[in-house]
Amino acid sequence: IISTSVMTVLSSLALFLSVISSFIGSSVAFQFLTLPARLHARHVGSVHMSTVADTDYLSSLAHAPAPAAPAAPVMSTPPAVVPDRLPADQTTSFTHASLPYFAVDKLTPKGPRKNADVGEPHDATRPLVSVGPVSAGSWWCAAGGWPSPALRATTEIFYVFSGHGCVTDLDGTPHHFGPGDTVILPKGWSGRWDIMEPIHKVWFVHDHPNVEDTSTPIRARITHYNAFAPQHLKPQGVRAEAVHGSPATASRVLYDLGPTEVGAWTCTPGSFPVGPRATTECFHVLEGVFFLTNVDGTARRCVAGDTVVLPKGWSGTWDVIETVKKLWVVV
């Protein structure tokens, strides 16, 4: 009887140890299966951190968390005390607005256009800032058409976000435009507007004293987005003042008449200081990622869709993370 009991106990113990061994073996196997993946992740992480810490200043900026889109344009002066038009020599910080700032539902309705003769066009707008003789903002308009017989008192440059339209010169020459196009209406232009699909645009307006265009009639100018392709830009080489990387630029002037100049510009990754500026520049970011930093250290991450105004006298630093392309207006 004792022998049978012992045998029973030993048999049960053996079964128990077998189960435990099987479980431990599985756990060890699991640990060894996952260990290489853990080591790989740790290795990748250490290399990444070492690269950032030792050599890659621009990469460290690229991996910095992006700030939330502002509810209002970023300015150094509190909005409550910003006048309608800032003297060009009394502001040294840039103004920035991301695309959501110009969302259609954020624009202020202006109502129906009183002189419309086709459809029922109504529009809405939202200004960004005015600095000296130049101002920037956004405009939306529903489909319709109207004559514009009065001579323009300013030069307007705008970039089309969406929609299709046509501006027609006084002699009946039409200029069709759509998404990605840049339109220039020189001071003194007159003619007609027709909106086929609701238009949404960002605009820059330059208020200057003289009518510089002497053509008869003064014509609207349309530049399509493909005109900004690399093969159409003039290389300018690496910036001599670069402090990180090798930022190489290229540009093309689209319009240069009197005090108004319009063009396209690209820059590869790198960092460089700028300023103080001798002119005011407004630009719309078409491609890329970069940081702009004022001399006081305040900075803003900028991406495609953003609009920026650099006032006369501005100094600061560009840190280009991904190759930038912009449409610029200099006055």
C-alpha cells in the first residue's frame, strides 16, 4: 500500500513538473523571440539620438513638436493695440498665419456685389496685416460676374487656393485662372471679373503712387504653377552666410515694375541669418517646412499653405528642414 501511494505521489509530481517546465520553456522561447526586436529598437533609438545630439541640428528641429495652428496671426505686438496699418519702420517681428486662419467660415461676409450682371456673386474677406504700403489677406467669392470699369488704385497679387475664374482686360482679352495660379492686376487695370466656380485666394495689395504699367490697355498677368518648376528657376548657389547645412537657392522673377516685384524662390535644407531687410516681403509657402526666428528668439514653424510678412528692417534666422518653395512679393 505504501509503495502504491508513493508511486502515485511521484507520478503526480512528475506531471506537475512537466507542466511547469513546458510553461517556463515557452516563456524563455518568447523572451528570446522578442529580444532581437527589442535590441533592434534600442539600437535604432540610440543611433537616432546620437545623430541628433552630435551632428544633426536640422533633424533636431524637424523632430520638434509642431505648434498648434494659431487662432489669429502671430504678431509680436498684442492684437488689441495693433493699428490697421503698421508703419514699415516700426515693427521688427514677422507676421504669420496658417491656412486655417483663412478658412472660408472664418472670413467676414461682405454681401452681394451690387454691380453684378451675371448670377448672384457674394464675397467674404479677412485681412491679415498691413505694413507700410502693403497689406495681406484672403478673399472668397461665389460664382457670378461683374464689370470692373474703375481703374485700380493699387497693384494686387493673388494666389488661387481653389475655384476657377477669368479676368478680362478692357479690350476683351480674357485671362483664365484656377488652383495654383498666380494673378497680377497692376495699378490702373480695369476690365471684368467672371467667377465660374467659387474662388478662394490669398492676396497681397501694394499701394504705390504711380501707374507704372504704360501698356494700352494695362493687362492682367497669369502665371501657372508649372512655371515654378526647378527647370524654370535660376540657381543662385549655396548661401554664403549659411551656418548649418548647404542651403542652395534658386529663383525666378515674374513681375518687376516700379516699386513692386513678384517671384518664386526655392531653398534646400540648411540654416542662415538674414537682415536687416531693406524692403518688406510678403510670401505664401507653396512647399516645404522651415522655422523662422526673430532676433528676440521667438520662432514659428512654417509649412505649405502658410502666409508670412517680413517687414522692412526685419532680422532673423531661417532653418529650412524640407526644401521650401514660396511665392513672394517685395515692395
